Amino acid sequence: MAKGLGKGLDALFTANKEEETVQEVKLKDLRPNPYQPRKIFQPQAIEELKASIQEHGILQPIIVRKSIKGYEIVVGERRYRAAKAAELKTVPVVVRELDEKQMMELAVLENLQREDLTPIEEAAAYQMLMEKLGITQEELAKRLGKSRPHIANHIRLLGLSQPVQELISDGKLTMGHGRALLGLKNKKGLTQLVNRVMKDSLNVRQLEKLVQELNDDVSRETKKKERKDVFIEEQETRLRERFGTTVTIKQSKKKGKIELEFFSKEDLERILDLLQQHD
């Protein structure tokens, strides 16, 4: 893991298992990781893991660190929850000497590598790493081996209201829907708009178009009369996909303008970088 976070963190991932001692500890002495990025644990998945543990035991030890009141889980909270459901008294663990920063990094990276976090959980994990490590989106992207737009687009989701974040976490709205909703200028109409998306099963492109209409403060009837020509709509779509943000082309008889929305200084820098790139 050449691009892992933190000095010495690679060693934590690639530790020689032959040198690690597996020991049994009381389940009641374990405590969840306060930096656990996963907030949603699917009951069915826990139940399936519980059944496996009852038949085969815990095949992979839980990684923990010593704490004042017992042990803190670094990696393996699903195994811990399943073991608890199976009413085990003890569980196998590997104790590692980690400071709080290393525990946070290892927990976050392990979950990111699994690639099954929700977009909101992933966004919160990126935000936490940036805040705790004091690094920028660009630096985080390089260390994780991801693009800056990927990091930026996720973190922007944290600007959504809590109810909308929950809809994305539950899979009722996609990340694309969330990005489109961020472009809504009149936040008072957000709840009504989300309800319409849910009721009419609007896809992302339909939602983007609706947000644009609302932002222009034009009624649906007027919009039908003043509908842009096909070429302009195609170019807006192309630019939207290119820059990952709301793009509006306004045209008059003799001139026109292109508007690109950004939500932070780093988002602006991302767009400027793309503008300077050649296709």
C-alpha cells in the first residue's frame, strides 16, 4: 500500500502475522472504535456472520489496542457485533500498539479498501482525515491514490441537510441526486423538491434540469415556451459532465455567457485545473 496514510502506517497493514500473537479476551472488555467511519451495519449481514461464527468460529482475529478500560476495536467491529449476537464470552484478538491517530487512520483506510461504505460515510471519512491530519483535498487524494474530484464531490455531500444525507445512505437517492440538490439556490424548496424526486422517481438528469429551472425562477409553463435549442442543452450536459457541477449557458441575440457553479475555494481550484487541461 504505497500511498497509505501516515508515517509507518504501511507497516500496520503489512505487519508480519507470524510475529503477532493471537489471544482470547472477554467480549465485554471490547469497546467500539470512536473513529469508525461505518455508521450503518446491515442486520442481515450481521445475522449471516453470526451464523458463520456459530459454525466455524471467528476465523480472522479482531485488531484492537489496549485502553484504560480494556480494549478499543481498531478493525473488526462487524465481527464484534456478530460475536455479541452469538453470545460468545471471548473472542480472538491481536493487540497492536497504536496511538489515537494511527487507530483512526487504520480504521478509515480498512473500510475504504472494502469499498462498501455509503457515499455519506465515505465523505465523512475523508473530512475526518483532512481535519485530524491537517491536510488538503489534494494531499489526501494523492495519499489515497484517488482523484481530487472524487474526494471533492464526496465531501460536498456533507453540505446537504441531514434528512437528505440519510436518504442517500439508505440508497433511496444516489450520490448524483445529492450533487444536483446542492445546486438548489432556494433551500426552502428543498423538502418539496426531494419529495417530488421520490414520488416521480426522477433520475439525476431530470433533477438537474428541474433545479436549473427553479434557480432561474421560471414557471414550468414559461419554461416550455422559452426552451433552449437542442445544441445549447447538449453543450450544458457535456460541460456539466466535464466539470462535475451545474453549468448554465445563457444566450441573447448578440452575445452569451457560460456560468459554472462552485461551492468552496478548493472546488473552484478543481474547476480551474480542468479548464487548463487539454482534451
